[in-house]
Amino acid sequence: QVQLVESGGGLVQAGGSLRLSCAASGSTFSINAMGWYRQAPGNQRDLVAGISSDGSTNYADSVKGRFTISRDNGKNTVDLQMNSLKPEDTAVYYCNAGGSLRTFFTGNYYSPGHYWGQGTQVTVSS
């Protein structure tokens, strides 16, 4: 089993920045790729960004150029740096682990694994 704990959410004005962190514990040897998802009220949970163990990444089009995902394999952490935040970024953000990031001709694609964090609220005011 893998446990994921997120931190770093909060309230920020449009144009501001936040950094989310996710720490994994337990059977972390089983983790390959990790990612961040978000879910706004009434919406499905959507991928924000994914990262493989070798640092390959995958971003949703809506966050490209504004968000950066990174990880520290030694510390079993994955971070999401969010810049130039917009009100439409408001959502609960979830860390995911145990997924896979595959490379195709059209780009990289992250598929979620079985492990989810409890979520952290990000609210961007206009």
C-alpha cells in the first residue's frame, strides 16, 4: 500500500502562485509515475500533469506554460508549481501514484494509478 499526503493549497488572487506538494509513504518501491488531478464542483476529475520516474512529463493543455510538475525520487515527493493562476483553476487537487506515463508519436500520456491523496483545495479569486 501507498499513502499520499498533499499540502500547499489555499486562497490566492488571480495571477498569483501556489506550490502543491505530495509525500508518498509505504510501499513506495512500487511507484513509477505520479501525477496531479483536479476536480471542480460538478465536474469530473481531470489530469493536470504527470511525471515518470525519469522525469518525462505530460500536461493538460489548459496549464501548459503555467504549471510545472517535479519530483524527488529519493524523498518520494512530487510537487506542482502553479503560476499565473486563473479563477478557472479553482478546484480540489489530488495527488496520484502508481500510474504510468507512456510516450506515443503524439506526445506523453499519463494514466492514473490506484493510489490517491485526500485532496487539497485551491481557490483563485478574481
